[in-house]
Amino acid sequence: MNKFLRFALGGSYFLFVAFVALWRGGKPERIIAIAMLIAAFGTPLVQMRPIVNNVDYSVLTVDSVLLLVMFAVALKSDRWWPLFCTAFHLISVGIHVMKLTRPDISHSVYATIRMLFSNFSILALGAGVVEIETRRWLQHRTLVRGE
């Protein structure tokens, strides 16, 4: 699959989940969706050179700030999905640190792990939207039936 098609499909999937979270999600879903969108669109704006051990410190900083936002939401939320979203993003940030300390890690392994766990974070956000929609549907069904 060519790189542009992979980028377009991944970007479309992310934007779809983020906008559905903004439209139909609760407060935790909206906060994390906004933080992820800011990080996604802000990262290319802050990327710098030189890169040390194939790690860009500005990208690491953006990812670390996003991790802090996710962690704060996970601590305050009564839902399960922010914990998974935070854990997946922690692994993604951890691979940055591992690449800094172990520059012999192949770049393809580094990039694959970052991409894989970023997608898992997006999936966790999507699961959160599905969970809140299910709650709304069950509540509506209970009200309609008069139970």
C-alpha cells in the first residue's frame, strides 16, 4: 500500500473518531478528542531539527503533554476507557524514551510501535463514545417503556 493511501486512511479514521467523540461524547471524550486533535495538528508545527538518536524532542514534549491530559482525565473520570487510552499512549511515549536511551533500536520498530499504540488510543476513545451512546440508548429505552 502506498504511503499516501496509508496516511489518508489513518488520518480519516482518526478524524472520524475524534469528531464523533466531539459530537456525541461526554466531557471526558470531548476533552481527550480535543487534546488529540491539538497534538495531531500541532506536532508538525513544532517539529525541529536536529533530531537526537532519531527522536525529535519537540514531538516527545507534545506527546508528554497529551499524556498528562489523558492521565488527568483518567483520574477524574468514572469511565474505564481513559485508563486504556492513557496506558496505550504511555507506551507510545515510552518508546520515545527507549529510543533515546537505546539508539540501536531499529527505526522501523520505533515507528511501528508508536503507530500501533497511537491507533489503540484512538480505538479506546472510540470505545468510550460507543459506551456513552449505549448508556443513552438504554436510558431512553427505559424511559420509553416506563420501567
